Amino acid sequence: MKNLSIESLYQIAQKMEQDAVVFYQKLIDESPEDSHKRLFRLIQSEEKKHLYTFNEIINKVWGNKLKRDLPVESEITSFLFEVDPKIIKVANELSNIYFSNAKLRSSGVHTILQSIEFSIENELLAIEFYQHLKNMLHPRLRLPMDRIIQQENGHHDKLITAKNKLKHL
């Protein structure tokens, strides 16, 4: 069973943030309410900062030496299962969402409530993945991960608040 390198994990994180930026843009474009557009813009702007952070770390640590191909889905699943068997759900979701983007395209997200619920699920997956990644990092790289995890938790909380407001309408 092949282990993924820390470089590959950073590339996965980078891809997750790229996909999040695209997804939140879709929600911005499709949301009828200004309050929802503001929420999605705020989250998207922070996801762009996360992407920038991952790009900076990748460039500083590995530069041009980094292999640019993302690992295949089976390698990700195997690696994450070795790290913690409970994270197999994350591996499956990452495969669905962040590599093929099939779930994003065929998710059936039609209402703002469904979009928010989908976003909540994805934020939780990102938090879980980043916590595992952080635990594998050199101590000097943990602080940026702590900030990203904290912001992802903030996204989750804001989305939960938005979902609760919608359910009470």
C-alpha cells in the first residue's frame, strides 16, 4: 500500500481550496438573496486566502521540484485509512468532490438550503482533513494550518446560522 507524501497532501489541500472557490462563485451567481451572496463572497474570499497560503507553502518548501500530478483516488483512500480508519468517509467524499467533481456537478443542488447544507458538509470534511494534515506537519508549518482550520470552523458556523434562519422562514 503506497503512502502519500506530505507534498501530495498539500496538493490535495490546494485542490480542495480551488474547488471551493469555484463552488462559492457558483453560489454567489445563483443566489437570489443579497445576504446569501454576501455570506458566500466572504467565505469565498477566505478560501482564496487559504489557496494562496497553500500555494506559498508549496512554492517555499518544494518550489519547482514538486511533482504536479495529484495522487490517484485509491492512493488517497489507502493513505487516509492508514492514518485513521474513521477518516475513510473523508477519503470517499474527497474522491467524489475534489477529484472528479462529479458530486459538485450532479449534486442536485437547486435550492439555497440545499446549497448551504452541501457547503456545511464540505466545510466539515475540509476541517477534518486539515486537522489530520496539521498533525503530520513540521511544527513551523502548523500555525498557518491552525489559522485555516479556525477559519473553516468559522465558515461552518456561519453556514449553520444561515441554514437555521432559512429553516425558520
